[in-house]
Amino acid sequence: MDGGRVRPPVTRLSPPPHAFPVVDRHRLADAIGDGVRGTPLTLVRAPAGAGKTVAAATWAAQPASAAALAGPPAWLTLDEADERPGAFWPDVVAALARVGVHVDGGDAADPAHVDRLAAGLLAHDAPVALVLDQAERLTDRRAGRQLDQLLRAAAPRFRLVLVTRAEPVLPLHRYLLDATVTEVRYDDLAFTLPEVGALLDLHGVRTPELARIVAERTEGWAAGVRFLALAAQQRPAGAAAEVARAALVPAGSALAAYLAAEVLEALPPDHLDFLARVSVAAELPPGLARELTGRGDSDRLLSELARGNAFVLPVPGTAGSYRTHPLLRALLGAELADESPAAAAELRRRAAYWFAGAGRLAAAVEQLVAAGDWAGAAALLVDDAALAPLLVPGAPPELSRRLEQLPDDLDAPAVAVLRAALAVRHGDPSRAARELSRCDEHLAAAGAGPALAVAVTRTMLSDAVGDADATLAAAGRLLDALGSSSTARAGRNDELRALALLAAGTARLRSGDPAGARTDLTAALAATGDDGERGGPAGGRDGDGRGGPDGGAAAAIRLRALGMLALAEAGRGALTRVADLAGAADELAASCSVAATDRPAAAHLARAWVASQRQDLTAAEHWLRRALRVPECRADGLLSSVATLLQVRLRRDHGDTEGARRLAGAAGAGPPWVRALIDAEAAGDDTATAPRPAGIEPEAARVEQLLRHAHGQLGRGAAGTGRSDVVRALALARREGLRRPFAHLSPRVRRLIRSDAAVAARADWLRPAPSPPRGRAAGPQTGPPPVGRALTDRELEVLRHLSSLLTTEEVAAAMYISVNTVRTHVRGILHKLSVTRRNEAVRRARQLGLV
């Protein structure tokens, strides 16, 4: 007894022991320790079952926690008794006394008791720490004001740790403003994937699949992870997914009982009804809760629930948006569906049309699909001509995933259009064509939206099969329809126009018109809010269209247009422009978190093309490998044929003329203009290369023509004319750094450049700067072939220079190729001559009569 009051039980004055296996999570104890050292108040706030008490108890038990304190931290677990006026402060004094901190001031009735407590704490040489667990029980506003007074008066020697499910009665806003509080929140307490695995290990049930499923479904909520671990122990033979599904079924499960007892029972009935109604939506942007509940105070109530113990969480980075933890939402949603399935379906429809009005189509479709309204989902997309997220390559897959289970027995024009769009996305052009043919008879009475939906689907179907003429015709009809349509939702016409122009530009590139492709693709970028000069993202980035209607589709259109435009510029010889466009594509892809395999292969091919023309063969090989790792590079006829062209060029540039011919002979048809370039490269006649198709690399064609003419003039003894041709070729090629034609010079033209001092001065730019290493060169040989067959003409030329004791840099300058290319040739020579050093290669070559 003390002053007529009963001291609290010892169990409330020390951290509770762990009743179950606990994962060692030092990061949380360290966070609390950092807070205690750095600020007067440390707030560990999260809903029930988040592991708050375990984290605080772990910190309190560490010897390091007392190192900067007057001793071990005091601990007080609050209970119902502390909710009574006057009961709290004597318990605080008892908690401090238990760790040897004796202070006077436990009588809350004495107006001066806080001052006496502060004086006692300030008398200590080091700070004293107090942990108040279950601090949400401290509801007495007067006690809260006194605790704030004590904390401010004794701050140099007093540290307070509040472990709470709800916002404390302290004036938290002031502490935040003064930067005198450290917060450990729900997100901090959530188990990481390795920590989930560690807890499953403690229960003897860890598998990689189970750890991933548990982490995803529970979002790291400690109690949920623990329930899953216990469930897995009871079903040792079950698959991970089955165990997770069984344990997370809300009705009648231990997890449901926990949520009901620890979260829902504390809420008033109107709050429960509110949460049940909004449970149909995974996220609640401002205004949606009001639509679902009819409550004018919905946004205020969500904010209030987020500060309490209702598992309502703010959405990071989205002001005013909230979400309910998925496990609690599943429990509430299941109860709503069981008690009133009609009401649940109606709420989902309300949510769907609210999301549709906000331009978030994926979320709208998800709601209609969950309500079983497939026809409504199809009509929503088709009537609004909102199929771009399904049709543009590389668009986020959220919408298509929600439509994967579209029933086969539905028969409606909108459903047929939707099936056609899905077939285009999945690479099934035959089915897409069949479904579209069923729609034609209904178009006259269908309205503008369905007509546009059919037109854009037909355009992208033609693009997918690589039919340039059909794509141009379909894109033209779509653009005409957009010009006369005024019914599409704001922003939709621009998106469809961009998609039509993207398809048209790609078709022109397929048909060998890079200049026309440039015009259409630049217009496509402008229609998405990007002029193509900078390539920065405009609009939202997610598949639901936040930041603009279908922002994910718009970003995918921009990304593909940038890649195709870069390839068109490479095709027409604008090499400098390619770097800007490909760089813009990289920035956009990074800002949208696009996976490497989903980035446009066209941009990689364009960079490889430029590097090849500038004779940076290491960079060309790097970008070509990057392109070949992208699935669309193998599936698209244009891209795959351009990749083959670049491979043939690289073989030829490495001196492997026979390999270039074999590769060209095995290549598929591809667009005629690419095939013509491949055949010209395979011919390998440096002095009589077949002319390029009209409009393709015009400057390179002109440079090669001048060099061929110079070769002929020099052969006829017209040295002055030949010299003039070479000088003109050098000046023309220098503008874009076009070195490749000079890497394949005839000996007589090369001799002129070396021997004529004035010409040589104009050729000083031909030697390219070496590229930084980008990985191993492609195409390692498999075993040394016979020497007489293996050495190429280019390797023999390098070998002759080596026999003259030229350095690598001197060989590169003499041959007008890069240092890296010389090194590649040297490696090939050493390998084929079965030697390891250059001088040995020269000796071996002399023995064989090669030099």
C-alpha cells in the first residue's frame, strides 16, 4: 500500500514475456533506441497484432538500451484501472521505482505534482526512459495534458515511449512541428519477406512459395503471419497456396475471430456498417466512400478511423486516399456478401461507375467483374472506346488480367469487340478477325464509341500481323472517324489518335519509308502530350489511368513511339537524333518501372544501328544483345529482320564475310527494304556494294557512291577527281560520325588517304573514341578451326600491321576502325593461330607464309 492506493501488479511493471517464437528483428529495436536517444517522445503506433509490444520489449531487454540511460527503462502496461481519474500517476511512479528511479509526485490531485516529478527526473545524471504499453487506454485528457507538461519540463532527463493502437491524447501536432518525436509506424513494423521466412522457419514450415504468399496476403502484418505459420503446421502435407487459402478464409477462422475481437468489437455499429460498405473497394480515393455510404462526413470518418485501431491506412503518395487492410476487407466483404448479396453487387456497380467517371478503367472493370456483370464490363470499355490498355504493346497488364475469365457463353456486340481486343493482345489474329466480323452488322446502330472501338481494334490487328497496307488503311479510317466524333470522353480521342498514328508510323517503317514514319510517330508523341524532343512522361503511369485517362496506356504508346521513331531516324541516317530518342525512352521506362523485357526493342536496335555505322562494334554488340533479349524482337517481322541485318553487318565488320553470307542466307523474308540491305551486306564487295533502297540511309549511300566513284577514278589515273570524291565523302560523313563506309575502303582509296597529307588531315575524325566495356563480345568461337580457313581478310590485314610493329592504336588509325575492334580481331588471330601473345602470332604467321 502507498498513500491508500494499491500498487499495480508486477506483471504490469515489466515487459510481457514472449509466449511464442519471436523473430530477431534488430532493425525495430534499433529504431526505438535511436528515437529514445534523439527525441523526448518515441511513438510506436499501429493496429492490433502488428508486433508493437514485442518490438518495444525487445528493445527494453537489450543491454544497449540502458547504456545512455540512468538504468533500464521503466515499463508500465496500462489497463482499465488507468482510465479512472487519479489512477494513472501512482502507477507511473511505481513503474519508475521498480527500476530504481524514486520520484515524488504521484498524487494527481496535487496541482504541483507534475513539477515535483520533473524536479526528481532532472536530478538524475542521465535520462530516464518510461515505456507506456497499451497507451490507447490513456483517454483522460487531463492526464494527457499533465504527461505533456512533464515531458516538456523534464525533457533533458526524461524519455517517453508510447506503444499504442490509436493516436495518443498528447498534442502530437506540436511534437511533429518541433521535430521532438520519433515515429515507428505500421509500415515499419510490417514483416519483410526475409522476416516472414524466418518466422516460418521457427515453425518448421518454410518454403519459398509459402513465404511469398504469406507476405503478399498479410502485407507483413505480424498476427497474420503467425496465424499462417500455425495453419501450415496443422497441414504439413498441403501445398503452400492451399494452406494460405484455408487459413485466410474469413468465416469461422481463428484469424477472423482475432480481427473481430481485437478490431471490430471496439467500433460503434455505424462505423462497422461504414467499413462493410466501403469494403468493396481496395482503395478509397476522396469521394468514393461518400458514393458508397451516402455519408457526407465520409472523408472525415476515414481520417478518424486511420488514427484509431480500425486497420484503415492512408495510401502513401495519394492525398486523402485510404484503404482497409486486405484481410479485414475480405472479412467484411464476405460478411456483406453472405448477409446481402444484392446489396454487395449494387455497391460494386456504384464503385465501378464512380471509378469509370474518374478514368480508372481497370478498377471499374474489376468491380463489375466481381459483381458478375461481364456484359456491363464489356459495354463500359467498348461504349467509351477504352480498349487502348488492351491493344497497345507493353501497356500494364492489370486490365487484361481482370478480363481473362470472360465467359464464352456471352453473346453481345460489345463482348465480341472485347474478345477481339483480347485476342490481339494474346497473339491470336484469327480469332480477333472472327470476332470483329460479327460486329460489322451491328455498327450502324451501335453509336460512336463502339464504332471507334472496332476501328482501333482492327487497326492494331493489322499492325500485329505486320500488314503495312492494311494497317495504313485501317489507321486512316480510324483517324477519319476521330475527326468526326465528339462523343468520346475527354482525353480518349487523343489517346486513340496517338494509337492510330503509332500504327501508321510503324506501318510506314515496315514499308521502307522512314521519313513518313518519322512524321506519323512524331505526331503520335504530340497526341500523348509529348513533342518527342525531350520524351519525358506526360500523365499518369499506372494501369488505372491515374494522372489522365488510362495513363498507363498513354505511357506505353509514348514508349513504343519513341522506340519506333528512334529506329526510323536510324533508318534515314539521322544518327545523332537516335541517342536523344533512345535516352528519352529509357527515362520514361524507368519512371514507369517498365521491366527490361518490356522495353522497346526498337530503341535498342536503333542504338546498335548507330554504333555499327560509327564503328563502335562493342557498343553495337551490346545493344543488339539487349534487343534480342526482348520477346517482341523475335516475334515482330520488322524488328527481327533489322536484328538480322545488324548481325550480318557485325559479322562483316569483324571480317567474317563467309559467316555474314551464311547468316543472310538463313534469314527470313522480312520487309523488302531490310532484305535488300541484308543481301547487299552479304555480297561483301567493298567496291561495288549494291545501292540502298530509296530513302534508307541516304547520306551513307551517297558516301559509299562517292568512294566507289573515287576507286574507279583512281584506277583510271584520274587522281584529282578521285581525291575530290574522297574529300567530299569525308565532309558528308563527318556530320553524323558515319565511319562504317571508311572501314570497308578499297586498298587504292585507303592508300590515297594515307599518302595525301591534305586528305589525311580531313580524315582525322575517323578514328572513333573507344567505348567503355559493356560485357563480353558476342559469338565466341568453339574450338580452333584450321588456320588457312579461319583467318579473314580483315584479320590478315591486322596481322600484317602487327608484323610491322604497330601498336593497337596505330593499327586502329591505319584501318579507320576503333581500338576495341582491333582488339577483337587480335583475340581472333591469337585463338586461330593457337598462341597467346602477339609476337608469337607474328612468328607463327611467318612460318605459315601469311605475312
